[in-house]
Amino acid sequence: MRAGQGRIRPLTVHHLNQLLLVCSLVLLVAVAAVRISSRSGLPSLLVYLGIGVAMGQDGIGDIHFDNAELTQVIGYAALVVILAEGGLGTKWKEIKPALPAATALALAGVAVSVGVTASAAHYLIGLEWRQALIIGAVVSSTDAAAVFSVLRKIPLPARVTGTLEAESGFNDAPVVILVVSLSTAGPAEHWYVLLGVILLELAIGAAIGLAVGWLGSWGLRHVALPASGLYPIAVMAIAVVAYAAGALAHGSGFLAVYLAAMVMGNARLPHWPATRGFADGLGWMAQIGMFVLLGLLVTPHELGDDIVPALVIGLVLTMVARPLSVVVCLSPFRVPWQEQTLMSWAGLRGAVPIILATIPMVEGVDASRRIFNIVFVLVVVYTLVQGPTLPWLGRKLRLGDGSEAADLGIESAPLERLRGHLLSVAIPDGSKMHGVEVAELRLPHGAAVTLIVRGGESFVPLPTTILQRGDELLVVATDPVRDATESRLRAVGRGGKLAGWLGTDAASH
């Protein structure tokens, strides 16, 4: 049966079993694809979109799905979860210095990008101004899922990653407001009225998000729940409350959920390792489901006529609109040209533009199907180009030299009863931690290297054990010194055993 056509047949146990089998196989294939994407630097969204296309009417699954409204609703729900997971993993100390620049990119940068891209769509492709402005608004938002998944695996300066992550978390909100306004009423008669509405909704969403996040953090720290497994559920529920409250108050629910999650993520909540693992799993589930559904919605044989327009609009967006918005917004902050170049290239697009492209379809805007097809082709092609080349560009600009210690993974273990953490640190090639003795790490009192895994074998190190590239260290740290331990390890990874004495610390580079 085609989705959205005919009568809906009752769901029997046999049908349920078939559905569970298909969903499980899709999840297994998607999980296996993560390994491929992590090695290549390619966002896994492309693999998930490919799975959806393969299951669709032009693929082996021959599933006919054309319900744009259902896709939009599920996409919104998935985006709430993704923004919540991203907010929980955002460290305030890393994005605080980059907050003004990220805010400028999320507001003024979006305006510049929309204007340039819409002009190209109108004058070069021949679209009407309303359709051109919608496309410009849809593709002006960088995608949180793509940015989080790629940048956290690339060793880049904290200011660059902080700016890009904060921008991707912030700019969804104004773009959604803009796309909805253009799709429902066309261009505003007075642009300053639309600007005022956007700023008001952002202010309401920010206020609600910060308030819900603070109240939720206070409650979770002072109310003892009967089981540790309830804390992750409570955290995600509070994040969703922030979104719903912001939306119902006619504010930006997306900004509210991101800020609420960020507040809770920096509040030292009980059973935090379990919460992060739960949120991370939900985030992956949301990404997989959202991308597969978007892949189902597209009809590949209809894309032929829209490939050239998509390439032209994407070229203007990537080579003109994005660099211009970065220069305009970041030059007042004296950001070096190398970092501006990288941030211009790192404006990754992903599922968010494709989801936003369903809004004009639902609202019945003329040529809305063409808008969706152009956005789909643009996202796929330019993600294929930008994602894998980011590490190379970082090295060419001498911003990512591979000397930073890998992100420290905190695993949930029986150490929770001792208020401790187990940190897993991989020493990459080129790290200045190579050749350093364990004692020369000078970890804070309350932290120690308990195990080293080298060449598939593990051993308990001595203070004189020399670390080597490729080693994996297991470091035990008590709760009060966990952040200091992580900072010290990163500092040694960048500056070697003399880090600190020579002015090299975790915030440098």
C-alpha cells in the first residue's frame, strides 16, 4: 500500500513481526555504517539517506512514501532529540569565548547567506522571489548533527570547534522562523517586522530554555530518584519540556531545548555517565530514523532536471555566501584568516535543510517539490565534498596538526560509588605525549594512570614507563579533579612534558 493512499489496514502480529525485522536490519546496517563514516570523516547521514533511497520506490524496497507532513513532524521530533544531545555534550568553558562570534554567525550570517543565495536562485536559475528566498533560508542553516559528528573527531582549535558547534545549535531557530514565515505568507511587506518577530521569538525561547534548564538541574541535584536509570529519562524529558514550553509560548522551541540541555550538561548532575550514554544512543536513533525517512520521501527519477540548479545554488552558497557571511561576522572579532577559511568550508548542511524543505510542501507553496529536490541534491553533493576534505584543509592551514589528545571517553563503571571516573585516552600519531614518562604527566592528586594497552596487550605501568603513540591509557580520576585531569592530559598532548612551564595549556593552540 502506498503511504498516504487508500485505507489503512489493521496491523496484525504478523505485520508487526515483519516491521520489527525490517527496522532491526536497518538499524544494524546503520550502526555498521558509523565505522565507515568515522574513518572517512564523511557524515553518516549520507549512508542513512542512501538506505532510505534504496528502500524507496526507485530502490529494491519499492516502498512508496509521499507523506511530507508526517516527515516534517518526525523530523522536528528527531531534531529536538539531536539538539538536546548536542547541548548536553557542549562544554560551556569551550564555547563561552566563542559565544559572540557564534551568535553573529547565527543571526547576521544567516541574513547574508539568505540574501546572496536567494539572489543566485532568482537571477541564475530563474526562480520566483518567494521560492528563491525559501531556498536561501532553507540552506542557510548549518546542520547540528553533521557538525557534531564530524568536528568532534577532528583535532582543531577550541575556538573553531566552539564557534561552529554553538552556531549550529543556535542558527536552526531563526531559520525555522524565517522558512515558516515565507512559506505561509510569502516575503513580509516590511522586513523589519519579520526581523522583530524573529528576535522576539528567540528571546522568548532563550529565556524559557535557560529557566527550564536551571530548574531541572536544581531539581535533579536535590531530589533523590529511586533508581539511577531514571536520571537519563528525566534529563531528556526536561529538555523536551523546554522545547514544548518555548513553542507554546510562541518562542523558539529549538533554541530553548538546546540551551536547557547545555545548562544541564554543565551542572554536574548525578549519574552523569549513564545520562550521556542514554542521550548519545537516543541521538543516534533520531538521526537514523530521520535520515532514512527523508531518503524514503525523495523520488530519485525526478531529480534529473534539478541537478544543475542544485549544483549552481550550492556553488554560490559554498564559495560566495558562506565565506562572505563568515568574513562579515568574524572580522570584527579579529579571527585569523586561517580560521575564517576553515569555518567557511565547515558550514556543513545535513538533514535540517531537507526537513525545512518539507515546510513549503506542507503549506502548498508553488514548485515546493522542486525546492525539496534541489535542496536534497545540494545537501548530498556538497556534504560528499566538504565532509571528507575538512581534515585535509585543517592540516593545510596548520590548524589541525593531530597533536591533540583524542577526546576523553568517560565510561560508566562501579567507580560511580566512589565518585570517580574512568577516562580512556588514545595517543594519536604526532602527539607530543609520545616519549613522556607516566610520572612526567604530573596529574592532579586523586588521578592516576592505572593501565596501558599497547599492541593488543595490557599492563600496569610504572612511574618510569614511557608512553608511545598508539597507546591507550586508562586513567582513574576522582570527581573533584576530573576536569583538571582532562585538561592536563590535553595540555601534555599539545605541549609535551613541559606543558604549563612553557605556557602551553589546554586552552591554547
